Amino acid sequence: MAMFFEEISTDIEAYCKKLETLFKKNGPINERVALCAGMLRKIAATPKEFDKSARLNVKWIGDELRLIVLDKKIDDVALHDLCQYLSRIARESNLRSPYKAKSPELDLLEFFDYGKEFDNLSDKENSDFIWASIPKYIATDYLEGVSDREKGFLSAKDDWEAVLQGYKATIDSYVSTLKEQRGKFNFVYLSRAFHEMHSEKKGELQYAFFSMIFLGMVVVMPLVYQFVVGGLITTNDGSGFSYVETGKILSLLGLEVALLYFFRIALKNYYSVKAQLLQLELRLSLCGFIESYADFAKSRKTKDVDPLSKFESIIFSGITPDEGNVPSTFDGVDQLLKIAKEIRAK
């Protein structure tokens, strides 16, 4: 029924031409013919508008109206019914329009004016219907439309919520994955930092080792020069050490003490760097399975409040030299001083 008037617009034009042939006849029927012809011509001019604005009456009386138009009925009964049908269409169309009624709708509505005296009961019932009942039906139609739109909105809202919940679940999974990846990358960056420190300390250890070897050779070289290259230190008469030779020996011992001091510093530095390397290697090893340990601790439900606290205390603690096994810088110096005093006493 949505395309009712548009489908029969051509038939309406043909029917209007046949109605105009009745104007030459005299009688009360001519007024109804003029009202019907004017309304039908307006409908034929804008059929889409009346399909929309008179949809209730199209549904109620569309079939009867079609039969009159297609069969081109012009008898008194058909014209009487046609006039009533068109008055209903005019009334509904006018109520759905924001403008006041104009001709030909106004002419039809005035013909069936409310409270008017009619010659027959059918016209009076039609007048009561178009003025009292049609507004109620139109209001009901609007409310049903609002209700249908509300249901459609609620249904669409539920669909949107379901879609949004799906999007939220997907986004939450992405966020969880990103957090996990971020944690892994943090361990990667931490491990990389330890690797860089380890590489630096390896170079430093190599430098400390060669420094220690060099200073060890320097400590030995004066003794080798004095006792191997320079020969034994004796006086001309063989009676003992002279004061000059004693001074040389004391100078040599002082030089050896100083060189030994620096050698011990180099030795201490070597052991210190080595201890730091061991600590860095421990941290690198922990970074390799710290995440697996955390998952394992959670799965076993350990009593520790924070299963990573022990790892954190190691990984994020300062890297300090372990001096426990390194000899003190001046170990043995007292013994050298005693030897020097004994030589000087002789």
C-alpha cells in the first residue's frame, strides 16, 4: 500500500475526465462530483505525498477506492462513497500537515462539517468519523511509530553494546599483551645494560691485568739489574759494606717498597674488577629466568609476599668490589723495614 496512489495516478487522471462529463447534468450530485474531481486531481498531481500523509485510510479503504477508479464508476452510490472516502483522505492528510487546510481539502471538510445537518445517516457517521475518530487513530499511529522506533533503538543499543563488549575484550587482550611485551622488553633492556657494563668491565679487567704484570716486572727489574748485571756489592778490601754501598742498598729497598706499593694497588684493582665481573655475570644469569621464576612462584603459591624481592635485592643492589680475599696494600712492609734496619746496623 505504500505506493498506492502512485500506482493508480494514471487511472485517476482518466477517471477525472469521465467525472467532468457529469458537470453538464443538473442535480444535487454535481456538488459531490466537483468535490471528488478536485481532490482526485490534486492526488494525481502529488501521489507520493498522499501515499505518505494518508497511509491509514489507504490501508482501510484503498481496495474500495481502487475499484471505483479502475472501473470508472459514476453511479450515485459510487459517487456517494467516493466523496466520503476522499473526505477521510483529506482529513488525515491535513492533520499530518503543519499547514491549514486549503481547497480542495477545505471544500471537502466543510461539506462534512461537524454538527451539520445531513440528509442521510451515512454522511453524518462519516462526519463524526473524520472529526472525532481519525485524530485518535493518527495519534495512535504516531505512538506506535514511536514505540517501534524505541524498540528498534533498544535493539540497536543491545547490538552496539554486544559489539562494544567484543571490542573491549579484544582491546583488553591487546593491552595485556602489550604489558607482557613491555615487561619482556624491560628485562631485555636491563639485560642489555648489564651486558654493556660487563663488556666495559672485561676491558677494564684486561687493562688491570696488564698493569699488574707490568708493575710486577718493574718491581723485579731493579733487583735483577743490581745483583745480576751490576754484580755483587762489596768493598774494595772485602771487609764489609761501605757507607756508599749501604746507601745504594737503602735506596734500592725504598724503590722496591714504592714499586711494591703500586703493584699491590694494581693487584687490588685487578681482584676488584674481577669481583665486579662475577656480580654482573650473576645478574645476567638472573635476568635469563627471572620471569619464569615469578610465574613458577605464583603457580606454587609461595609464602613470600613478593616472590621477586630476593631477585630485586640482588639485581638492583650496588656493584661493589669484594675485598675479602685481596691482601692489604701494606702487607709485608713491616718485614721489609725490619730487614732494612738489620742491614743498616751491620
